[in-house]
Amino acid sequence: MAKSYVSEIELIKGQSRANAKSVVSILSLEIGHGDRLQISARGPDAELASRELSELLIDLDEPKISL
């Protein structure tokens, strides 16, 4: 999803940063359930990218119930 934005986007976990457009870079953060992440975006669509990626990450953390 991050690749659809022009802006540079990074995920930040503690002191580590990862290019949000690179799966390998994201995996290097070794993100676990409950870890806190920050999103840093710079560029023309940075605000939109930050908002939409934040919403995606929040949605991933919410339990899904199927009936």
C-alpha cells in the first residue's frame, strides 16, 4: 500500500527505521503484536499517506468476529 504514495514513508520502532515501501525493510523491524510504531512521511502526499497507513495498522490490530 505504501508504494502507492509519492512521499518517502518510514515505519519507526524504537530507534530502528524501515522504508515502508520495502517488505524486507519492514521485516527487519521484527514487529510483534502490541509493538508501538510511528509513521514518518515526507512529500506531497505525506499527510494522506500517514493517515491511511495509520488506519490500516489500527485495523490490523482490531479483532475480527465472523458470525
